[in-house]
Amino acid sequence: MIASYNLWLVGLSFLIAAVASYTALDLTRRVRTPDRMAALGWWLAGAMAMGTGIWSMHFVGMLAYSLPVPLGYDYGATLVSWLAAVGVSAIALGLAAGERLGGLRLIGGALAMGAGICAMHYIGMLAMSMDPPIRWSGGLVALSAAIAVVASALALLIFFRIRNATGRHGFWWQAGAALVMACGIAGMHYTGMAAAEVPADSVCRSVDGLRGDGLAALIAGATLALLFLTLLISARDHRMSLHRGRLEFEVAARTSELARALEAAEAANRAKTEFLAAISHELRTPLTSIRGFAELMEHRSAEPSTRAQAGLIRVTSRVDFGSRSQAIRG
């Protein structure tokens, strides 16, 4: 049975893949936040948004595919296909949150993500429930799986290469990387579609399932709105993080200044204490002697008991008498 494609929907599916890739790259910065609860929230929300974007690209691409017989898609299989896309996105964001990407981590992550993408695609294809069933070209199926693994590895490498890029330079790097990733996602999808050979007498058993000319536009519109909303929230969170960072820097600077001021005050207080201690020591000895002498004079002033005291009193009297005489003469 000869298949055909709606080129407008093919282009729309590629656009969704590009926007989903751009959003995924942007979310790698959010899941690396030091706040564990915030990182977990961004990981879950990011997996939902990114997975929905990838699945939407796949499903719009499926709706672009048409056969001479009416087609529909089973609800249950389509839901499982979406869950596979969300799981792949969770793996990707979890790997991107790591500090580094070693060889084994890259290979294991690429294989897991490639398997998830293939599961999403081929379960989505089986949702058509064709009878007799679709015959698959083994070579093209293998090629689509290889594209999925290579695209996943490339996506992880891009995640780690540009996740710290900022400003206008970072924007263009991220946009270019998103286009590269979209090419890989779309390449895997349409290679997998080309691997399907539908017998001429096949009919769709799920024709009463998901179908309709407006379904592609509805899914695409809702997905793009979700992705743009995610980007908007991510940008707002980034601005708030920068604002918090500036506040923390200012608080740290003020705290450092206060600490230096307190150290200077303590040093001045220590210097004052040392100065007063030195002055007290220098004055204490002569003052003690004077005080002791004064007490002795007070107790012995009535009658001198020693020659030294008597002589001292006579000398004092003479000095006092001489001072008075000079005052009278003057």
C-alpha cells in the first residue's frame, strides 16, 4: 500500500522537535541547581515538558502519514508511547545534571535513550492496529535505531558542552544545537516510518481511536504553548537566581565589612586596655609609696619617735619658716 505525507505537518513536526530540543537544553541548567528540592522539581517538570515535546513531534509526524484507508490510533498504545518519551527525557536530564560525562556514562546513556526513543516510535506505530499487520524492513529498522543512539549520544555531548554558555553567544550555540538535535529526532522518526510496509489489503482496527484533521493542529498548538511556558518559567527562575546571587554577594560583602569593623574596634579596645594597664603600673608604685609615707606621718605626727622623723620635721619647719619670712619681707 502506497503512503503519502502532508508536508505542512512534516514541517510542523520538525518545528516541534527544534523547540523541544531548545527547551531541553535550557532545562539542563535548572536541574543543576544546588537546591535539591528545586532540582527534583525541575527534573520532573522538565521530563514532562521535554517528553511531551518529543512525543508530539512523533505523533504529528504520524498524523502527516496517510494511506488509502482511514487511519486511527489506539488510546492505550498512544499513552504508552508518550510515557516512553517522558522516560527518555528523564534519563537525559538526569545524565545532564551530572558533573561530568565519562565514556561509559555516555555509551550507557545513549543506548538507554536510543532504546526509549525506538520504543516510543514503534509502539506509536503499532497504535494503528493494522490487519494484516505491518511488515518491517530489518535494515531500515536497524538504521533508525542507530540514528536514535547516535542522536542521543550527540544530544548528551551537546548538553555538557554548552550548559554553561550564557548571553547572546550561548543563545546561538543553543539554537544551533537544537537544530542539530531536531534533525536527529526527525531523521530517526521518518526512517522508522520508511521501514513500514503496509500490505495492500490491510485495514486499520483502531479507526475509531485518535484521529481527525484538527488533531495535529490541536496537539501541536498545546505542545508549543507548553514548551514556551516552560521556557518563560525557566527564564524567570534564572533571573530570580541571578537576583538572589547578587543579594547574597552584597550580604557577604556587608558581613565582611562588619567583621573587619568589629576586628578594628576590638583591636582599639585592646590597645586602650594595654595603655591603661601600663599607665596604672607606672603610677601605682610611686603613689603607693606616697600613701604609705602619708599614713606613717599621720600616725606619728604627735611626737617624733626617731631621729629621721625629727630631722624631717625640723627641715620641714625651717622650709615653712623661711617661706613665711620671704612672704613678710615681700
